[in-house]
Amino acid sequence: MNKSGFSRRTFLKGAGVMAALPLLPEVAMANEFEFNERAESTTKVLTCNIRVALPEDETAGVGWEKRKKLCIEVIKKQQPDIIAMQEVLRVQNDDLKKALPNYFSFGFEGPEMDKFKEGYHGIAKNPIFFSLKRYELIAAGGYWLSETPLIAASVSWDTARARNASWVRLKDKKTGQELRVVNLHLDHKSQPAREKQVEIVLNDAAQYLPDLHQIFAGDFNVSSKNKVYDMVVAKGWSDTFKAIPSNIESATTHEFLGEKDPKKDIRTKIDFIFTKGKFKVLESNIIRDNDNGFYPSDHYFVSAVIEVSA
């Protein structure tokens, strides 16, 4: 790993300042919708792979221009406090920020993914949206999931493309409690890459004091039977979906076909929300909302309502 001259010390020193923090102005809260009157100690988290805006999807009738209204409606209906998003291109981030004025988006702006400006290789990032009504931004950052995490678009371990992680540290305006959220999208091709990528994130998260509440969400591109999942759990993270005894794991990808997907019984749940710290999981669901068989993404979104202990 040191072939590149990279060290964990260098990473830990630099990761927190990789992304410049924008100033948050005092803004008036739009009244498009009101949050549920959940207890102050509870937080609702979504992880949403929204599918990048691809020209071929437009041709197939499932492009972003046709999906975005439904995608936004599905997210709003959940009334989340925090949204971890994956596969977000600039046009999508702009549309989401405009549609969700009560939220701040962190993690899109920054170094480019690679030299390509369009298509899947475009600047696809993993932004975190959080409620401005609920949270104050304390710190934030991001890094690339490679042997050189401070070098934009760097790739290692035969990964199919550059991957990155975003994180925010938030302070609850009501309770004063702090919460750290990490969002990523692991490689879809290489198992060694996925293991190395998640190891970077786990090592980074481990440097924080045990009393800091942390959430780790995203598209892991593996099932709960994979070594990557075991690595996360071994570091003290808990799967919010499995915390609900009545939950039955099922596929979170469906190729825009929903329940009509012929492979639904062999696909697996690859989108997860993990917690570390004193949390109690009250709910966790796979969101299958659609408009007469038309879906907001080729992934189902996943939610969790968690109670944060003092």
C-alpha cells in the first residue's frame, strides 16, 4: 500500500479538510411540507441510490427527466432528517437542492470524478442531505476510496471506476447531541476493491471517541452474506434492518421492473444503514413506492427510524 507514498497518518490528517466547508446562511424554512412530530430523540435516515442520469435511460423511457418528480415525491413522503444519496450527477444534485430547500446538500461539490463530463463516468458523487431545521453543520469532509484517498479520481485494487465517500458531523439544534454520518458507494466489480474500500472507511470512523453516535449508509454492492458486511459488523456497527425481528431481507435492485423483475428472487439487499453507538432502532423498511409500475430508480430506497440515546 505504501507504493504510492501514502500512509494512514497522512490520510487521517488530511481527510477532514479535503472538502472545503461552505458557510451556511440563515435561511427561511420553506413550508412545502412539515416534518412528522417524532420525538426529539429520534432521527429518520434514508439511503437512496437514485441512478445516474443516462442518455440510454431517456431512450428507454426511464430517464431522470421522467423520474425526478416521482423520486422527489417518494423522498418527501418519508419526511427524513438525513438522506444518504448515491449516483448523483450535477443536474440531479441541482434538481434535488431546488426541490428540497429545507435541506443542505454536502458532498457533491469538490474534485471531479475523472476527465469525463457526461454519462456514468461523469461527476457522480454521494452527497448527504440533512434537515436545516433539525441540524447545524459542525464539520464535514470526503475522500477517495483508493490507496491515495486525497487524490481525486484515484483508483486501486482493480476497481471498475473511482469511488468516494462523504461524511458530515451534525449537531441537533433541539437536543445538542452530535451525530456523524458517512455515505458511500462501493465498487460493483471487484471484491478485493470492496474490502479495501470499506476498510478505509472503517479505519477512519474508528478514530472517533466511542460516545460519538455514527451512521454508515450507502450502496455496498454486496449482500449480508458477504465478507464486506462481516467486516462492518466486526467493527461494532449494527444493521438497522436486521434490528427489526419481523423484517425479511429482499432485493433492493430491480432494473426499474419492481415486483415484475424476473430476477427478484435471486437478487439481494445491497443498500444498508448501519449505526454505531447508543441507538435503538424503531423502524426500518425497504421503500417500494411507485406510480403504477413506474419507479423512481432502479433501486428501492431504504429507511430507518432510530432513537439516539443521551
